[in-house]
Amino acid sequence: MFMWEPFLPKEAGNDYRGYAIAKWVFLLLAAVGFVRSCIHLLAPDGGAGSIAGMDVSVAGGDGIIFAFSLWGSAQLLYAVIQLVVFFRYRTLIPFLYALMFVETLLRMLVGRMNPVEFAHTPPGAIGNYIMLPLVAVMLVLSLKRKSKREQR
């Protein structure tokens, strides 16, 4: 068996064989991502000030708002891809869990490499420490093969 086959099956379909909890948590994370993306995309400050606690009244504040709004558009596209995978191509759930894990790690790395001053700890900074182990466990559970009867 090709080592990447569980992540990138030859044919993408809806024949998900992992644990059901990993499938339902995936849908929950996609829904949360969809809402979060809409907030960043549609909030007047992109969520930078109102949620993350950044001072957007400084010189360059418009650029901060612009970056947060752009991030919202990227998050929206990612959430749509997650929803399409959940409803049509569930065999790709492990692959998207792997992407979520790497994306969270990279966000944490960028935060360490380029620290920013916040008025308070942003929800995303706390969420990263929840997401990393959660996604790792769900990735493992999505890769474990169960019989069709046990998947319900």
C-alpha cells in the first residue's frame, strides 16, 4: 500500500471508514471556521481590534484591518473546501486534518517569529493550544479503519 494512500486516495469519494467522532468533529470545525471567516471578512475592523485586541488606531492600522479581512477570505475558502469534503468527499478528511495540524503549527511558529502586542490574549492564541492536540487525535481516529457497521 502506498504510504500516502490514507491521505490522498486514488479516488476521492464518500466512503469514509474512520471513527464517526472524527467525522462529526470535522464538520464542527468546518462550521466554526466558516463563522470565524465571516467575522474576519465582514467586521469593520476585520476582528483585529474588536476580537484580537490590536490597536488599529495606529499608523498602519488600515493595513492591519486589510490583512485580517484578507485572512477571513482565505479562511472562508478553506471552510468551503472542508464543507465540500464533508458532504461529498469524506475520504479526504484525514488529508484535511493533516493540513489543519500543519496550518495551526505554522500559525504558532509565525506568532513566535513575529510577536505582536495585543491588549489581551486573542481567542485564536488560546484556540491553537486546543486545536493542535484535538486535530492530532482526530487525525489518528480518522485514519483508523472501522467496519461499516461500527462507523454509524
